[in-house]
Amino acid sequence: MLDYTNRAATYDKKWRTYCLASFSRTLNFIHLERDTELLDIACGTGIFLEIMERKYPHISLTGIDSNQAMLNEAATKVSEKVNLKKERADQLSFDTEKFDWVILSNCIGHFDNQEKCLNEAYRVLKKSGKIIITDWTQDSIMMRLANFYTKTFDYKAYNSLYSYEIESMLKSLNICIQSTDNFRINWFWSASTIMGVKL
């Protein structure tokens, strides 16, 4: 996975606007009750967790990321009630069926083993729990160009998917797809938000 240590301090300046726009569909789907437990996988600098804590101060929030510098940035945004842990997405330490919601935003393309990461997300998700994946996918020509550029000039191992590929992996885990929303962020960027329920 790409090492974000040298990018952590400037990440928000470059990507916050994009992240907020990409979270819009995810936030529309989420309606949380007290005692809900939510896991944000590859939480980065904590932009999403900050929003969740402000909107739902009484739920249990956990964010994991493999990069400590990104987690350090996240810690400046959220209170000590939010559990931030340095972990790999393919080696989660949490108990099976712990979380009501699992969120993966703008991270699938970075995972070395995408299926293993989704297997872990499935494992820690409670029965009838919901998973939401938002990322830019290769569904549009511009995003296929972005994928080519990223692999060529930034991170060779990057692997953006088509939305149907993400759906297929989720279905193989016995997750029922409830919604797939392909949307445009601006003139260049577009993304997909896929929500499923663990059967």
C-alpha cells in the first residue's frame, strides 16, 4: 500500500474538498441510533470520522489506518472517545461481528489484496449490518485515465475497480447489494457508492 507518511500533513489541503463531496452519498444512507458501532477502514486523516462524531456524538466510532502519520492527523479532528488504531485492512484485530456499520471510502484501489480486505470487513460486520464502499471507479472514461495516470506516475500497484467488480466481491461474501450510486463530483472526478447488507 502507498506510504502516506510524507503526504499526511498536506493531505487535507489537497483532498478535503474531494473527500467531502465523495462522502455525500454515504452520509445520505447513514441513519444511526444510540449504541451503534461504526468502523471506518483506512480512515486517513479522519475527515469522515469528524463528521460522524459531530452528527452522532453518542455512537461508538473506530477508525483504522496502516499509516501512523495519517492517524496523527485524524487525532487532531476527533475527541478521545473515537478509537483510532494502526492496523492493516486485511488483518483486523476486532472480534467477529462487532460492528453495525463498516465504511470504506477512497481506499479500495490502494489495497494489495482487495478480496482479503473485504473478507475482513465482512467478518467484523454484524449480521444484518451494513457496509458502504465509496471510491472512484473505472466506470467512466476519465476515471480510467486517472487509473492509468496513477499506476504510471504515482503508485504502480494502484488498482481502481469497476463498480460491478466491487458488487461481485460483495455478493460472493453473501452481502445483498441495496444500492449502487454512480455520481459526478466535478467536471473530472466521478465516484460510486455501493451499500450492502450482510445476510
